[in-house]
Amino acid sequence: LQHKVEHQQALNVVGQMAASIAHEIRNPLTSLKGFTELLKLNADEESRMYLSVIDSELQRMEQILSELLVLSKPTSMKVELLDLDNIVKQVIEFMLPDALMKNIMIQYISSTNQAAYIGGNENRLKQVFMNLIKNAMESMNNGGTITIEMNVIDCTMVELMIKDEGNGMDSSTLQNLFQPFYTTKSTGTGLGLAFVKKVIEEHEGLIGVNSELQKGTCFHLQFPIYTFNQMDAVDVSSKDSAYLV
Ligand code: ADP
Ligand code: MG
């Protein structure tokens, strides 16, 4: 038991360190982004090209920091009533250009004829869907189709499936994929799915995965649906009463 307690304490220290480093790096990063914008104003074509690379690398750094921050300590988040269908469509639109460059189609099937509202944080949920679609794209080196499907189950839960035709996962990857820093990629961080799991738990949702080597992978997510009543819509802070049981 003593050993276990010490291990937990060591993890907490690492978590606190990660959080404070991530936080400290954020400020200089913000100023780098600001000055990059300023440089763009008078840049010639060649410099603009370099600046846009700097831009996207800075964005990647910011991404990693925000995932580290969410993973390393309890964080607060603003919760709103969100139309899941709308959020998914926005994310697909954002990812589509990258997908098409890799010969990948993204197909979206929504079998619900009414909007499914869930209580959640828009930015974190978008990040979750982006991470899953990005992993799907990274598993499909020869192109193919990513299918995203939304279904309402019993009027109480909404299910989202993200299915790819990629290289799938072996059993040791399936056992470890949600562990922070677990990656099988040479340039991966291993933070993507750990972040996904944490955010889905924060949303009282569920996540599951099926995968077959050389065939593909399917992630299933479920979120509780909010009852949508015009009166409650204004105030979503009274979270418990808004659930349909
Ligand atoms: P990263 O993408 O940085 O490696 P993630 O946490 O996003 O980290 O994923 C962890 C690992 O899970 C990946 O390295 C990969 O081995 C596996 N994985 C995740 N999604 C898929 C997928 N759709 N198809 C195949 N393998 C996947
Ligand atoms: Mg990833």
C-alpha cells in the first residue's frame, strides 16, 4: 500500500509540473503568435510562406499544451447547450481539405430527424472529434473513407460512431491506447486519446472501440441528451434538472 501511495504522489508531482510548465510556455507562445501576425503585414511572398509554416507549428504547440493542461489537473469548463449535429459538421468541414489531400473521403450519416442537444464545452468537444478524425486519417495511408454516423438511442443518449478503413490496432495497442504518452507513431505525442477519454468522462459520456488489423477501427461515443425546453435553454447551469431520465 505504501508503495502505491508513493506512486500516486509521484504522479501528482509530475502532473503539477506539467501543468505549470504548460502554463508558463503559453505566454511566450502568445507573443510569438502576435509578432508573427505583425511580420505578415510587410512580408513578401516567400516570407509569407515561411510565416505560415511558423503559424501552423505554433498552433500545434498550443494544441499540445492545452491537451497537457486538461490532462494534468482538474480544470473548469464552460458548459453550454450544444447541437451535436452542428458541431460534427463544423469539424468535418475543417478537416476536409487535409483529408482530400490524402485521398480520404469523410462521409457523414445522421439518422436523427430532430436535433440532439447535449450539455458540453464546444471547444473541448471539437478537439475530441478532431483528434479521432486525425487518428483515423493517420491510419489510412492508401486513402479510403471515414464514416461518421449519429444515432439517438431511446431518446436519452446520442451515439456517434467514427469508423475508418485504416490499418487497425493489435491487442497491445488496444490495451494501452488511452494511456497518456502511449503512441506507436514516430512523431506522435500519445496525448490525443488520453485527452479524448478525459473530456468524454467530463461530459458524462462513454467511449468504446472495435478494431481489426488491416481492416479498420471504429470508435463509439455516447452522450446524454438534454431535454430541450425553451425555458431551460436560457439557463443550462442547472445541469442535473435538465437531464431526461
Ligand atoms: P498519437 O496519435 O499521438 O500516437 P493518440 O493518443 O491519438 O496518440 O493515439 C494513441 C495510439 O492509438 C496511436 O499511436 C495508434 O497506435 C493508436 N490509434 C488511435 N486511433 C487509431 C486508429 N483510428 N487506427 C489505428 N490506430 C489508432
Ligand atoms: Mg492522435
